Amino acid sequence: MLDLLHIRDLAIIDDMEIKFSKGLNVLTGETGAGKSILVGAVQLLLGSRANQTLVRKGAGQAIVEAVFHPGPDRELGNLMENAGLPLEDGEVVVKRIISKDGRSRAFINGSPCPARVLGDVCSRLVDISGQHQFQSLLDPENHAGFLDAFAGCLELRQQVANIWEELRVMDGEIKRLESLEKERVVQEDYLLFQIREIDALNLVAGEEDDLEKERNILRNSEKLANATRSAAEKLYEEQGSVSEILAFVQSQLEGLETVDATLTILNETIQKARMDIEDVASQLRSYSEKIEADPVRLDEIEARLEAISRLARKHGPTTNTILEKREELAQRLNSLSSDHEHLKELKQNFAALSAKLAKAAADLGKAREQAAPRLEKEITRALRSLAMPGAKLKVEIRPAAPGNDRFSLDGLNIGHSGAHQVEFLFGPNPGEGLKPLVKIASGGELSRTMLALKKVFLEVDSVKTYIFDEIDAGIGGEAAESVARTLEDVASRHQVLCVTHLPQIAARAGHHFSVSKEKIESRTVSRIHLLVDMKERALEISRMLSGNKVPRISYDYAVEILNGTERKKY
């Protein structure tokens, strides 16, 4: 139930707080007084688009805040829990703030939330019926939803929608993979060719460095052999070699150590140098003997380096990068193979899910067919209670035609809302035949049809607060009295807020609010007043009958209407 609505700086409302009660709450007032602004304020809480033009001139922001006590509602609790919102003491406080720059913020129980979440939560708390909703009644696309709500199969409908969406995504992925299948074969062959080309060389990381060193030696083998052999001869082997000269020097110093002991150390140094030179000469000789020209080996190295260079031009400058590329190619090949396996798995899952969707859609169709006659009977009865004695409504259910947004399974063309198209056919008078609502229903007939739906859905609708915005459009006389009685019946089970111009409805209100506007310092301000005594109500109803100038006869008639109306206790 909506307990409190607080509005500040919204359009011509500066600061307004309204405490609503159970039962039938009626809002009346002359055109432009601000009644529609009140409804618009609640629509903001339902997530409607906000813009800076809503903010009262001179104010920095507009604020709409409401306090609800919804009672037990498992789905509402789950919705708030999933959104991470607290639900304390069974109270839901919702707020929306619109800044003058057009930005808006939303809060539930003090916690910030997206406007979408605010709308989702509030749509479980309050339902608004007005001219826009009448248009939704004209659209056959919405008729299946009305029937499903009456049939109590909204969960089954949601199950169909969930499976359909999962199948749609899966179908798109299958088509994507199938379109890639031919390309996959070509890519797979090319990847295998590249991998085999690399594997054929049996590469070792960094081997090109060793090969280049060996190639350089083989290319200069004669020069290296001659140079090292000549060096060995100069150091030790030929006459007058370095080793021979050092031996002569050493012989010159022998025996002189007894004259000067310091020569002993110098002579030992010469001896060590002679031994080192002889060792170096030996190694040079050995090196020169090992070095030899090997054209065959040189050709092998040249060929190996050329093969590596050829791959390097494709995959990178070194054997390391080539081997890394090989791993990348292998991963891509595995991915292609994985896609192929994934495609097979998807097709298997698609078949299983298709069977599941076909069964769920068939079950939904059966539930609709079983509920349709009951809905027809209930709505027709409700319409007749609304001064439409000859009116009849038929629920037509027909198989859906094939379409891009439907899966053809087991002879059914299944979309997100099932395999059938549902349309309400309406006949306002006997003998005129049944036609689509859009082709035959007047504004008053639409108003009463919407009210009939609300009355029929009393038992199944979890929303506890209904707002009717000028549902009396286009009706009067006996029809007006019938609508008033029906609103009173609806209000016995749901809280009702009704914006009306009909005295018959105002007279049946449990709580009657008068909305007016006044000028304060050249500014127009909307005001609301709860009419608590019979005189106030009679004056307002007489104004509704005759305008602002109330003749005595209108006032007396208003008193008569009030005295003659039995108002329900809520």
C-alpha cells in the first residue's frame, strides 16, 4: 500500500505531502490544478524518463519520495535481495531526485540504485492505468500477457522466454561457427603446413649463433692454420725463436745470484715465461694441425643457415622467435579443432533445448486454451456490470506464423512469448459481430474494458496499489455509476487512487482529495486538501457538476448524491 507521497519542486508543486489510506482514494480538481503532476510523480518512481523541464523554476532539483508497506511479497523480496537492497520492517521507501541539469538519482531504503531497478521494484508496488495503458490494451501484442496473468502461467511464460533466448543465442553461435567451417578447413591446412615446415628443421634455440661461428672458422681455415703454425714456430720451434732467446738470457744470469740475490727472482720469472711460451706454442701447433678446410661441412652450414633465414623472414628474426611462433600456430590449430568440436556439441545441445522449448510452449498453449473461456466469461460478466449489457469479449488463440524471430519445432512456430498469437475480439452490442478492439472500441469502452480486466485480475495480481488516471474518460450517466461501483469493488481488495471528473466516483470515495492551484507572489502553486466533512465534499462535487460558480441546486444535488451513496468500510 502507498502510505505517503512527498513531492518537492516538481512543475507547479513547491512542497506537497499526501497521506493515502486503504480503499478508494479519489483526487478531483479543475483542469491544470496538478492532478496529472501527481500521477507523473509516481510514474517517475516507475522509471519514466526525467528531464530538467520538470524542475520548478528557481529550484536546483525536484524530489519525489514515497513510502510503501507492500505486505508479504516473495518476488519483491527476491528482487530487492538480488539488487542488494535492504527490506526493513516491511517498509519500502523510494526516492528519485531530478537535477536542473537533467541528471537523476534514485534511492530505495536509502541505498542508491539505477532508475531501472527503481522501476522494477516500484512496478511490484503500484500499477497505473491511464490513456497510455488503454493504448496497450489496443495492441494485440500485449493480449497474451493479460491472458497469461489470468491463467496464472506467468512463470511458464517466463520459462519459455528464457529457453527461447538461450536457444536464440545458441543458434547465432552455431550459424557463426558454420559460416567459419569452410574457412576453418583452409586455415587448418595452412597452419599444419607452417607447423610441419618448422618441425622439419628440428630447430634448436639459439643454434644460428653457433653455426655462424663455425661457418666463419671454416671460411678462414687456411688463414687460421698458417697463422697459428707460424706463431708456434716463432715462439718455440725455429732457430732464434722466443723460447731460444729466453734460454740464452737465462744462461747469462746463471751464477750471478750469488753476487746479487735479487737476480734469483728475475731468473725464476724468465724461466716461467719460457715455460708458458712453450705451452702456448704447443697449443698453437695443435690448433694448426686440427684446422683444415671442409667444403662439405661448410655447405651444410650454409644450407642450414639459409633454411633458418627463410623461416625467419616469415616468423621472426631468430630461432627463438620461430619456435615461439610454432607454439602460437599450434594453439591456433587447437582452437580451430576446439571450435569444430564445440560446434558438434552445440548442435547436440540445440536439439535437446529445442525439445525442451517445444514442450514448454505446448504446455503454455494448453494453459492458455484452458483459461481463455474462463477469461471471456469473467470479462464479459464484468463488462455487463459496467453498463455494457450486450458487450462480449472473445479471446482468440491462433498458431503463430513463421518468422525470423521464431523457431519452427514440432509444427509450432515458437517466439519468446510462446507459439500462439492471442487477440481480444470485442463486440459492444449484440448482432454487430466481434472485431479487434482497435477497430471498434470507443474511449469509454476502452476505459471500462481496462477496468473489467483489473476487476477480473484482483485475485491474481500481487500489486497492491492501483492508480487510475481519468479512467472515466468518455463515459457518463448509468455507465459512470457502474464504473464507480466497480472501482469501489476493486478498492475492497486493493488500494485505489483515482483521478476523476465524475461526481459518481467522487461520492463513493473513502478519502476525497481536492487539488487546486493558487498564486503566491506571482507564482502558481498546486495545493491538495483532504476533504473531511460532508460540506466540503458537497461543495467539491457541486463544483464538478456546475463549475466554480456553485448554484444552490447543484449543492443540494451533491448532498443528495452523497447521502444516497453507500460507501464501503475499508
